[in-house]
Amino acid sequence: MSSKTTYALGAVALALIVVIVILAIRGGHDEASVRNDGYGSAHDPGVLVMLEPDGSILLGRPGAPKTIDIFEDPICPGCGNMERIYGQEIAQKIDEGKLAVRYRLVNFLDPRSRSKDYSTRAVAANQCVAEGGSGPVYSKFHTELFTSKRPSEGGSDLNNDELAAVARVAGAPESVLQCISTGAKVEGARTSATATTDALGAALNGSAATPAVFDGKTKIDVNKEDWLQVLAP
């Protein structure tokens, strides 16, 4: 092989390396950084949680000036990513009394779970923990379920006893653990989650998609890094 050919091939290889490095750097810059990293879940004892009649879960301090609605499916990758990036900032706003969150959980990804009903069972588990009445416990449970414990689509998921174990670590009492383990709220959760899915589809003009955040009837663009600061400065 001639030296001219060797140099040409070397130049091509070097150019490819440069392109790969540039793409890697750009990819790193495109990844949103975690907001308020290190804060954790909501932990102020004054934060309350309430299971509402329609199955929604309201988390916040009494008198919070703004309440937003967050629609999530327990399997949804985008929901997990939103919780990973913004969950701690949301938690701090809740602790400070600037914001309350109404979690409106849906189950349209049930067919994509290994058990074929994970979303519904996870919604039921959220409702069990919310009925327990401790805001910090619910916040920690919700955070774990949507981040480190969130199953991938088609991958293995958690059975009811494993969901109860997550609640135990979050600090839930035995009555809540029994509610989760026995599946006491599963059928009710199926009904409420399906109705919530329909409501989300109507709000989005026929196509239910999560995560979706609403301030009243206004859908919030969560791709804007400062959306929380704008809503609750």
C-alpha cells in the first residue's frame, strides 16, 4: 500500500473520530440537568396528601396558591424522565407552600407491561399510600415508583408484594401495606385510571399522551427548563 493511500485513510479515520466526539459533546449538552439535585422528595411534615373521589391524588400544604395537574402512567419513560429532572424542584416548591400537585394517574400502558396490568396495580398502590394520609410518605413512594423502580416497557415489573415493599421503605404503615398486597384498590383504580385517560384524551383533542402538565386548562410545555419557576416563582 502506498504512503499516499495510508495518509488518506488516516485522515478519514481522524475525521470520523472528530465527528463522533462532536456528536457526543452535543448529546451531552442536549441532556437536561437535574433541577435542585440533592433535595429529595417533599419532606415537610406540613405537606398533606388526599385521595380525591375521582381517584386523583392531591399533594401539598394547605393554602398553596397554585395547583397543577400532572398526568402520568407508571410505565411511561417520559414520565420517569420528567420526575428525574424536575421531581426534586417540584418537591421543594411543595415544601415551601408555593405549589400543590394533583397527580392524575392513567393506565393505558398496561398492555406493555410484563404482567399486562402493572400500570393499574401501581395506580392502586399510589391510592393506598395516599389514603394513608402522610404527604412526605406519599411523595417518597411516588418518587421511587417513577424513578428507580419504574419498569421499562415490556420488561419485568413489580408484583403487589414488591410494590408494598417500596411503600414500606417510604414509611407507610401496615394498613397501607396490606391495602397494596391484597390489591384492595385495583378494580377501583382501573375504573378511575380509565376515566382519567379519557379526560386526558379530551383535553389533548383525542390523543392521550403522558407526561402532561396542566395549569387549569392550559397545557404547560415541560421542555422549557424554567417552567416551574414561571408557575411558582
